[in-house]
Amino acid sequence: MSRTGKKPARLVVVSNRVAMPKQTATGGLASAMRAALQERGGLWFGWSGKIAPSSAEEQHRLNDGQIDYVTIDLSRADHDDFYAGFANRTLWPLFHYRPDLVDYQRSHLEGYLRVNALFADELVKLLEPDDIIWVHDYHLIPLAAMLRERGVRNRIGFFLHTPLPAAALLIALPKHRELLETLASYDLVGLHTARDLRALEDYFLHEVGGAMRPGGRLRAANGRLFRAGVFPISIDTAEVADIARKSMTEESVRDFRQSLDGRDLIIGVDRLDYSKGLAQRFEAFAHVLERSPTLHSRVTFLQIAPPSRGAVPEYRLIRRELERMAGHINGKFATPEWVPIRYVNQSFPHTLLAGYYRVARVGLVTPLRDGMNLVAKEYVASQDPKNPGVLVLSRFAGAAQELTEALLVNPADTVEVADALERALAMPQRERIARWRSMMDVLQRHDLTAWRNAFLHALTS
Ligand code: GDG
């Protein structure tokens, strides 16, 4: 209830995948959305993750207290064209500055529009006039336009979890106007950083003839007015810190620590994705071993990389490449007592991850491009205040805009990353504490709850 005693409007979250109640929510987004829905009461709509023989109109419904979950299946063709095709072989590489990996196919674009239309058709059946709708990510850019075509007048917000690249790249996308101008059908478009916002404004102002209106609103060429703003996503800082502290007494974390045998740990945790810069990271670590024999047997690099998007060929390629590199580096430097890289293609429960982060002297987070990167924030929040580790962070992660006391690197510069690694390993405790404190202050002031409240406040006011 608000101060006026009026119940806030119901929240409707729409995302490609829905984190169902019994699933452990991987990633911050799932828990953020759950908390928001719990608070106001609401509905979460999206793809079930299942392939049905034909595009099934049947909705799967589940209620869990304040939250209704409604999902639909996709047909094989819809999945291939929309998800494995246009979303993950066109938009994802383009938005991560990899035009070389873009595989544009007209049939994929058609599938993308078809699935967005299917989402719109199914969603209108569920909407009430006062609902506030919050749409997530690059899979669903045209959804608001399609809802508007179906008569929906509700407030609709959109948040892009990836970077938005410079206009010069966006215009390389065939039919880019037809897609990107639909962003104007939202009332609010949220982005992680000022750079992403500049890209959006630049695209609308200089590429498609929009204009800036008083109050910071953008006018699209079709006359529609919308707002865009910077809302850097965050983590549940207090909870992550708490989990990390408690995990130190867990047997599995103690066993792991023991297995390090006094060596310093460097940790990386990433979905296995070419945007995460894992090959360059492996190279930088190899460079350290190459030039600093005194570090041999004294450091262990644990890279956790759960496979993702295995249906997309580029992901199978990067997986093979990393296996080859890890094998090569270990073959070259390992001794009977020591393996330099522990490369693990598995995902772990959050409690364990937080413990690993806390044990690690260095968090190595070097994506080539990343909308935000929550691992960087989780690593910081997991540290022991009296003896914190050092974050080595790519300048091209959105998180670098806030975590300025990390050792910031260009991930493509193997020598610069190697230098930062060695500096991190040798950093005196006082400097580690000072840098950590300043980053932790940022995360405590701006946590996940602050993020969603800021977005929802901007959307509803
Ligand atoms: C997209 C954007 C943006 C990872 N391995 C395991 C595991 N994870 C969790 C991490 C973290 C999440 O997954 C990954 O989030 P990131 O932000 O690092 O990266 P993306 O998956 O690419 O996320 C990104 C984000 O959306 C939010 O807007 O920051 O830029 O690309 O929370 O902890 N979780 C568990 N086991 C694992 O093995 N439980």
C-alpha cells in the first residue's frame, strides 16, 4: 500500500525466459523481478523454455502467492529463427561489437517478429487497464509497438541488459529502423550506462531524424515521444556479503581452500560466451607464467564457465577453442604437483560461488563488452573486509563506470592484463582495503532494490 492507502498498480514482467518459483534463481535479474512482483503483486510472462510441435496457443499457468507465472511454448521453427537465430546470432553479436559474427538472415528476422507478435497476442489476454508492464532485453524490442497495435495503452517500460553499440554499428543491421524505432512505443527505455544512452540518442537524433524535446524526452521520426535513462543494474549487496561470510564454514568451501595448498587464487566466473573475453584472459594468464617463473606453483587460476546457448554454432566453437587453450597452457606449465588453470564447465550454487569469490585474491573479469557484469559486483561484495581481494576489470564492462577503484584494463591488451594481474597479486593490504571500501560503498548505496525502484519510479511518474 502506498501512503495514500491506494494499492500500487499490478506489475507485469515480460522476459524471454521466466524463473519459475521452484527453480533456484540464477542471476540477479530473476531475484530482482521476483522481489518486485512479490511486493506489488504481479504477473511474469515469457517462454517456457520448451519446444512444442507447433506454436501452441496454450498458456501454462502457475500461481505462487502474490505472483502469477504464465508461459508459452515455442515451435521448433520459432525457437530456431527467433532465439537461436535473430536474437542470438544477429542482435547479440552486433550489440557486443562483433559485426564479424553477425549472421543476418531475413527468415530469422521474420521469426523474431513472429514470436514478438505471438507474445503480444498472448499477453493482451492477460492485461488489466492499470497494469505497469516491464519488458526485458534484446529478445523483445518490438513488443511494445505490437501491444500498442493491439490497443494497449498501459505504461510500458523496457530495459536493455546488453550494451547498445554506437549508431555507426546499429545502421549496419538490415532494416534497423523498422526494429529500433519501435523503442519509441515504450514510455521509458532503460540502459546500463551513459555511453549506451548516448548511443541511443545519437541513433535517434542523427540517423533517423528524431529530435530532443524539453524534459529530456526523445521524439521519434513517427512523432512518438519517449524517455530514455541510465539505470545501472546491481546486486543484493547485503545478501551476497552475508552468504559469502557464512559460506566460509561450509565443508565444500573449506575443502576447496585446502586444495589450493596456500597458493593465491585468481577466479573468473562467466557464461561461456565469446563476449566474455575468455581466450584473451587465458592468454594474459599464460603471459604471466611465461615471464614470471617465480609465480609458478604459487598461483591457481580457477575459471568457471557454464556452457550457454549450445544451439548456436559460435558458442560451440569458442568452447572448443577454450578447451584447446586450457589444455595447451596446462600442458606447457603444469608440474606433477600443480595445475595452473582449473577450467570448469559447470555451474555451481550461489553459496559456493560466493565462497570461492571470497577465497580468491584476484577477481579477473575481462569481457570484451558487457552491458554491466554482475560477477564483478558479486566478487567485490563477497570479500572479507579485513583482507579483501583485488578486482581486475575490463573498461568495456558497464560495471567499470561505477567500480572505478578496480584495476581497469583493456582486455585485448594481453600485456596490460598480465601487468594488472601481477600488480593485484602483489598489492599491499592497505591499498586492497582502501580500494575495496570505496567500491563496496558504491554497491551498498546502489543495490538491486535501488535499481528496480529507480526504474519503476521513473516509469510510473
Ligand atoms: C546479462 C548481461 C548484465 C554465473 N555462473 C554461475 C552463476 N552465474 C551468475 C553470476 C551472475 C550471473 O550469472 C551472470 O551475470 P552477468 O552480469 O555476469 O552476465 P550475463 O549472464 O551475460 O548477463 C550483463 C546482466 O545481464 C544483468 O543485466 O550485467 O552485462 O550480459 O549473477 O553469479 N550462478 C550460479 N552458478 C554458476 O555457476 N548460481
